Amino acid sequence: MRVLYGLLIATVLSASPRAQEPARRSLEDVVAEALARNPEITVAERRYDAARQRPAQERSLPDPMVSAGYKALGNPLPGAGLRTDLGANIGVMVSQSLPYPGKRDLRASVAAREADAEFQQLESTRLSIVARVKQAYYRLAYTYDVSDVLVRNQQLLDTLLRVSENRYAVGQAVQQDVIKAQTQLSILELQLERVRQEQATREGELDALLNRPVTAAPGRPGDLRLVPFDASLEALMAAAIEHAPMLQRDRIMIDRSQVAVEVVRKEYKPDFALSGGYAYAGTMMPPMYEFRFDVTIPLQRTRRAAAVAEQLSTVEAARSTYESSRLTLQNRLQEDYQMASTSARLARLYRDTVLPQARLALESSMASYQTGTVEFLSVLTNFGTVLEYEMNYFDELAAFHTAVSRLEEMTGTPLVH
């Protein structure tokens, strides 16, 4: 009988094999697939590609204008009076607008910074998708691990039920022991059904992020494991300030706004236009040539002053946006750092201390139940305690990995391997 109880404890401590278990999917493969297939990333890439085309457009000169016309005398037809009147002619003129030196380069600089901001938006989108994929992956892994725990304990409880039935048959146990074991089995089945429902939901969530059809063959993630986490909050904040795409984007927008101020200040400078033409007045007159240099005089200074004030306000708004983003990031970092650190400590405590002690208590109560010195209720209570602690252990593991994935998104830095 002692051998039987030893085998039961071994069943608790080791996972039973699962029939026809789905093929495993590594986190690295899932993340790579998401980066290649997720449509949100494709949209961000196209926006960045479009923004990269704007600097060349802003740096280019305006298109030249070609004008053709004639002067006719006697009737409105072209060429009328060319040979008889000195005022008749047919001609063509080409005009080219010339913005004040430096205007085009400044506008191109603004567009280049907007393109840089779009690149940071693309990087932010990639980090967001990776974080969401990791979180979905960990939640799915949690359902599989918890399902294993429930199935394993279901098998153990089924064996305990048979033991109690045998003891009841020979008058060594009461019928109440059998009923309690049957009730606990039913509760485990309900828990297992809820976990299976959540598992299907998490598989759908992950497939949506991977842009996979709902009919795609599911794969089981790797098991949740407790990994070292020794990053300090100060190091994470420094990494976020340096690498977080949204903060870099806000800094770029400050720079862009400052360059835009120089653009509107340049509007105080005049623009120019250069024109040249040729006119034919008939064989009796020599060809006529015309050249003209035009200057746009910037007299509307009130409008230009308002434009400068507007851009200066935009600079201050961009600086305030950066500060707001930094404070929000700092708050989120502190929250997720505490969650990751606490969950890591609790998971380690469950794994190294609480669960071994609870399993020893279960083993002791089972041995005492064999000799009749404790009631079956004590065994069942210890069984439920071990099950609860195992579930709590995986709860903390899932919370740890989820918090770390959010920290990686905010800092733009991998934290665990």
C-alpha cells in the first residue's frame, strides 16, 4: 500500500503524457511570423515609404511655365498683320519661379524629420505587435500548462476515489469519503472545461495577430518557465529614454517644429521669378527678345508674424507632448516593473518552498489515511491545497512574462531569453 501512495505522489509531481499533443511552436518562430504577416506592420511600412518621398518633392523647384501668344491687327486670327503692321507678332515665353535661397532646403528638412517620425512610428508598431504576440503566446501557454495540472490531478483524484471505494467496500471508510471524492472530480472537470474554452479563445487571438486563417492547425507553445530577471528600474528607465520609439518620435517632432519656425521666418524674404521670351514680327522686322526678373515683395507682415507665433506655439506643444509621454512611460514602467519583480519572487517561492511543503503534507496525510489515523477529508484538503498552489504558480508565471513583454515594448530592449 505504501508503494501505491508513493506512485500517487509521483503522479502529482510529474506530468502525464498527452495523447496526440499538438506540435510545439517556439516563441521566436511565432514572433518572426507576426513581423512578416501582420497587416498593421504593413500599413506602417507603407506610410513610412510614402513619407520618405516628400523631402525630394519639397527640395524641387516649381515647374516652369511656358506661355504662347500673338498680337493680330485687322482680324483676330493668328498672324494677321505680321507683314503689314509693326505691332503684330507671334511669340513664346518661359517663366521659372525661384524661391528665396534656403526655403526649399528648410521645407525638405521638415519633410525629412516627418519621415523620421514615421520610421519611429513603424518601430513602435513592430514593438507593439511583438509585445501583443508574446502576451497572447504566454496566455495560450498558460492554458496548456494549467490544463496539464488539472488532468494530472484529475488522474490522481480518480485513483484516490478508487482507493476510497475499496476501503469503503471492506468497511475501512465511510460512504461520505467516496461522495466527496466524486464531487471534487466533478469540480475539476468544470475547471478543465473552462480552461479548454479559454484555450480556444487564446488560439484565435494569436492566429489573428499572425494573420492566419481560423482553420490553421494550432500548435502548442512552449511551457512557461521562470527565467532570471535582474534588471533595475533605473536601467529600464534609461533604456526607455534612449530607445523607446514614441519618445524618439516626440523628440523628432520637437526638432521638426523648430525647423518649421525657420521656414515661416523665411517667408519674410522675397521670392523671385525669371522669364524669357521670343517674338516673331514677320520678315520686315527683326526677331524680338524679352527677359524679365520679378520680385515678390513680402508686405503682409502681420500674416507672417501670426504664422511665426503659430509655429512657436507648436514647438511648445511638442515639448509638452514629449514630457507627458515621458511621465506616462515612467509610470507604466514602474507599474510593470513591480508586477514582474513581485510575480518572479512569488513564482520562485511557490516553486522552491510552498509547493514542496504542500506536497509533503499531502504525502503525509495519505500515509496516515492508509493507517486510519486521519480522515479522508484531510487528504482531500491537502490535495486541494497542492492543486491551488500549482495553479497560483502558473498564474504568477503568466503575469511575470506578460509584464516583461510590456517592459520590452516600452524600452525597445529584450530583457529575457
